[in-house]
Amino acid sequence: MLPWINALTALLNHWFGASLVALLTALHIHTAHPSHPINNSLTMQLVVMVLLIGFFIHSRIVLSVTKPGTVQHTAELIHEFVTNQAQQVIGHGYERYMPFVTVVLLFILICNCFGLLPGFETPTSDPVVPLGIALLTFVYYHYHGLRENGLVKYVKHFLGPIWWIAPLMLPIEIISHFARIMSLTIRLYANMLASDLLTLAFFSLIPIAVPVIFLALHFGVSLIQAYIFMLLTMIYLSIAVTHEEHPGEALG
């Protein structure tokens, strides 16, 4: 890891470490390293967050109808891509969910691509990072499912098409929904960890020319995994917010 990342992590621990430990202790959560609860992985996530906020603010400032610049073209390209996907998957009312799914795509993509830079680790190769995004996605789509359908109608989504199989369907549906957290987490974590290890291995064995192929492979995996995570988020949202009594078999 680059020295400035270590220095930034140390600075964050100096400023916020004690307060964070106190908050976690109040929640009965004990950290493995109370003296430095903030690690490099969290620091990298904060860097990504700042980069995204800067990108969005800059895109808004330079917005122009007559003379669109590179940043605006990039923002419009991303918006058009996510919009097309959301229209096809979520359908009517997709606009409400655009900010979340766009940030999910860009956050994961940038985290994944950090592994391409010398001296940087891929934040998503730490299982805590994919788990955090998966948990946030889980809460987000259930919240909007409840908001769109109300408690009673949303619970009916878990009971199946026939009333007498409801006692069987309810635990199956609950388990399948919690399994989504595991599948989202493991898919992203395992792929990025494997890509990191493969790239590192070939850089160690053949430091010239050949590793470029694996850097390209890492970039491809980064794109695919970010897209899959966004797509699954949209699918889960589309199932949760549907007003049909029985939206179909839940996806795992």
C-alpha cells in the first residue's frame, strides 16, 4: 500500500478513532484493533466516495447545452446506460431508484479498478466491503417494497400463490432473501480476490509484458462484477416494488 494511504489512515484514526470505538462499544460491537479501528480498506472507500461526490458536483457545474465537455459526455453516457438497464428491468417508476443503482455501479467499479494501480489494494477483495454494499442493497429494496405495497401486501409476496402452502413458502422465501446477501457478497469478493492474486502471481513471475494481459483481465472482471451487482440490485428492486400479488419465483 502506498505511504500516503497509510498516512491518511493514521490521520483518520487520530481524528475519529476514539469516537468510532466509543460508538461501536455503545452498540456492543468490539473492534479487533481499538487503537486503530479504521483500516486502509475503509480509507480507500472514503477516497472513492470523495471522488464520486467530486465527479457529480463537477458534472453539475460544467453542465452545458451548447458546449458539453468530456466530464459531461462521460456523465451522460453513464446515465444513458443505467437508464436503459433500469427501464428494461424495473420498468415504470424506475426514475426513483436511479441515484442508488448508479452509485452502486460506480462505487464498485472504482473500488475494483483501484487494483490496477501500482501500490493499491482492491477494496472489494476485502469481504467486509462487498458485505456492506450487499446489506445496504438488502435494506434498500425491502424498504421500497414496503413503501410501494404496504406491510400486508408486501408480506403476501412471501406466501406463495396458494394459501395452504404459505407455511412452507414463508420460511423458504425468508431464507432465499437472506441468501441474496451471501451471494452478492461472495460473488464480488471471490472474483476480485482471485483477480488480484492472479495478477500478483504473474507480476512476481514475469514482471514484464505478460502481466499486462492480466491487468486487462482484471479490468474486464471489474466491469463485469460491477454490472452484475447493479443488475441484480435492479432485479431485486423490480420484484420488491411490483404491485402484483405474486411476482414470481424469488431470485437467489
